Amino acid sequence: MKQFLLFTVLLFISILNSKAQNPEISGDAFAHTYSIVARDAKTGEMAVGVQSHWFSVGPLVAWGKSGVGVVATQSFVNPAFGPEGLKLLHEGYTPEEAIETLINNDEGRAFRQLAILGKSGKNAAYTGENCVAEALHITGDNFSVQANMMLNDQVVPEMAKAFTENVNLPLAERVVAVLKAAQKAGGDIRGKQSAALIVVGPDKVEEVWKDKKIDLRVDDHENPIEELDRLLKTARAYEFMNRGDLAMEEGNVEKALEQYGTAESMFPENLEMRFWKAVALANSDRLQEAKQIFDRIFDEDENWRTMLKRLPKAGLIDVSEEELEMLTRQSSKN
């Protein structure tokens, strides 16, 4: 343990000395990390996944825009590489040309690591000669994986292997599999702290709030990749909830029940998912089934009983006053 602490201290002193001798990186974020930029050949979606022993790594490293591409900027991060890289892609630059333009205009290029992937899947990466070992990048068909300050030289090859072997997974889950493989191979020599995942679509969108299809961050956690995986599973469940809501708006109760039921099966402990399934049942005149679910929910949290009483005025449940009274009545066992 003492030897490891001594190594860590000496490593930081060495890096700080390098920064002192290179003032062009003196104000840059110290986000050494491993990451992947990737595209799904079937859907055209693009993603960035990243993990680091650094607080809130996502906003520094991961950048993306639907219909344009994705960027990962790391090591001594130049955050301008994110928006500027996307701008260059939008203007028609290839990923290779974009990297060359950005790196050639950066006095801190020796300390940078950068990967860019465009909407066609073409990609390029750069690793500066002064990035802390183990530092490497590997580009392939529709992906680039890159890392610096890794425990060993197997991390990046294992990331590339994980991406190619998990071709049947949706892109977001595939990226998480890559991050897991990196950690299993040794990961960041300093350990774990934060992770992030963004996914953007294949086509440009006008509404800025539609730009990211998935945008998940774990800013500070003892097992950030496991937590990112949990958040992704939760996000997938809520996708079905959203589809159920849309079906309810369209008056398609049976479809809503199907979507809510799928969400509930993915996240059975979530009371809200159970609640809206029960509402859909009530709206399809399956009152006794709805009542059984409502009673179990109210046993766990009385606030949902009050919530149910508010729904008729909002037009979210179509029952008579007598039926509403029956649904909200205290169960006989209580």
C-alpha cells in the first residue's frame, strides 16, 4: 500500500512538473480516462461512453449531435475540441481532417487524446506522445476506443474486442459492455469515480431537447459503471412508460396496458409504473383488477390515493364518481 501511495505521489509530481513546463495546458482539466465513440450500423445511432477516476467526467469528455457525429476529448482535456469538432463535421470535414485541424492548432497537442466519429461511421483518433502510459487508441469499423493512464496495455484491446463481440446488443448496452470490459482488464490505474453515456440519433433534429436520445451521468460513485448500467436499465423501462403515456393520449388503452406492463416487469419495485398500469386498467373498465393494484400501492404509500382522486379533473381517468370512490376506498383488510 505504501509503495502504491508513493507511486501515486511521484506520478502527480511528474505531471505537475510537466504542466509547469507547458503553460498551454496549465488550466486544463485533468481527466485521464478510457472512452469509446461508436455507431450502430443498423440504426445509425452514435454514442460516447466514458469512465474515469475524476469527478463528473461526462461534461468534459463526451460530446454529440444528432445527424452530425460524436467526440471524445480526454487526457489533459481541451473542452473546445467537443463543440469545435462537431462544428467541423457539420461543415463537411472528415473525422481525420477535423482531428488534424484541431490538433495542429493546439500547443498542448502532446498531452491530448481525441476521437471523432461521423454519421457515416468513419472515425479517427489521436494520442499525444506525452499522454501518461498506458495510453493507446484503436480504431475499427464504426468505432474508436482510447485510453490513457491505464493499469496495463490490455485495456484498450479488450475494449475493441468487447465492441466487436457484442454486435447484437443495442448501441447503448454495447457501449456499457465495452466499459465493463475495460474495467475488468484493469481500467484506470487510479481506480473508479465517474462515468457517462450519451446516444444521439442518425438524423438532424430542429428541437434541441430531442438531440440526445440517451444522456446519463454518474458524477461520483464507488462503482460508476455498475451504476451507469442500472440507470440505463431504468431509462429503458421509462421508455416503455412514455410509450404507454402516448397510447393513453391516443385513447389506445390496450396498447398502453402493454407498454406499462413491460415497464413494470423491468422495474417491478417502482410504484409509479404500477400506478399507471392500474389507471389504464380502470380506463378499460377492468375495475376490479385496477382496485387490487391500487390497494397494494396505497398500502405502501398513501399519497397515491390522493393522486388518484385528482386524476378525473385532469382528464386522465374516465370513471364515475361511484367508481372512483370504490377505487380509492380503504381496503377491507385495513
